[in-house]
Amino acid sequence: MKRELQAAGAAFQLLTRIPIPVAIPFTPELLARSVVYYPVVGVVIGGIVGAAAAGLDEYVPSMPASVILLALWLLLSGGLHMDGLMDTADGVLSHRSRERMLEIMKDSRVGAMGVLAAIILTMFKFALLGAWLDGGKDWLAEIPLFALACGLSRLWVVIAMACWPFARPEEGLASMFRLVRPRQAVLAALVQAVLTAGCAWAFPSASFGALPAYLLQAGLALAVGILLSAWLNRKLGGLTGDTYGAMTEVIEAALLLALLMGLQSQ
């Protein structure tokens, strides 16, 4: 039990700025175990943002509320995934050699493509949040779908770690998570499934049909994740910590768009 609690704590310490005031040894063994809890991290982040949306909806106009929600969403993760998106865009969109792209991604400075990618994705999420807030809402039905979408985006990181090679296996994030195997991905998927079943049971009124909505989310996350991972692997010869962050951001945005379109089609 202590090891599992440490693993869960390590997942929150690495992926969020939520205070976990415990000293945890970040060994490769513990980090490999911690990825099983990544969907829990995502669901907690999504649940907090969704609950904040419900609280702001009655008192704050949708546009200012969207800015507040977007800031909260980024602050909860410490901008970790957005930083990965910017570094990935700078490297991959430079159209240089594979080695040069990886060097660019390691550079702490942000280039034009990174800034553009961050602006475009931030504006896209802002627009989606604004449209979500403007629609007629049953918050008890919609918050679980939003939370599970954030869980799915982090589940994909575990799948990508287990199924695609590391571009830099001896340095950076890859060296820390070198013990992640398909077994951890399967366990993380089971955790996501338990969270999904719990939400379906606790919130049976979830929008546009609970089970079909959850299955649609999972299928879309899988499709977007496979396409991104295959493309990045072809460009870089493997994946890096930056690409995991980039995929998290893109999958979250795609799932929020799908959620919004599903709600509007009712």
C-alpha cells in the first residue's frame, strides 16, 4: 500500500502543481509504477476545472470565465504540457535533420513556431470553453465527460511510452521512464475504465448517453494519439518528454471539441 501511495503521489508531483507535501524517491521503478495513476491525475484536473466552470457560470460572463478557466487549467499542470507543445513545434516544424530537431527541442529558448503553436492552441481552447459556457448545461452531466477527457489524454502518454521507442533513450525523461512496459499501459487503461464506470454510475444523466459518450471519447483519443505518435516517431525516430506534453494538449483540445459538438447536436 505504501508503494502504491508513493506512486500516486509521484504522478501528482510530476504532472501537477497540486501540493503533495511528501518526500518521494523518484527512482525508475517508482516512476514506472506511477504512470498507472496518470488517468487519476487527469480526472482530478478536469474535475477541478469543470467544477470551477459550474461555479463561474452563474456569476461571470462566458468570455472572462473562459480566461479564468484556461488559466486554472494551465496552472494546475504548471504549464508542463504547453511547454512540451512549444518545444515540439519548434523542433518538428523546423524541417531540419532529425538530430537538429532534437537539439532544438532541448533548447530552453522558444522560437517562432513554438509561440505560434501555443497561441493557436490556447485560442482554440478559449473558444471551446466559451462555447461550452454559453450552451445550456446540466453540469452534473457534463463535468464527468470533461474530467474523463483529461484522464484519457494522460492515459495516452502511458500508452505512447509503452508502445513507441524513446528518441533519446539515455537522457532526459526517457532515462527516468525506461522501465515502463505494456503492462503499465494495460493497468492505466484499467484505472481509466474504473473511473469511467464510476462516473457512469454516479452520473447516469451524462450528456448524449453515458456509455456511448465515454466510448466515443476513448475512440477519438486513440485515433488522435496513434496519428500523432506515428507522425512524431517518423520525424524524430522516437518520442520524448516534450512530445508527450504536446500530445496531451492536442488530445485534450480534440476531446473538448468532440464534447461540444455532441452537446450541440442534441
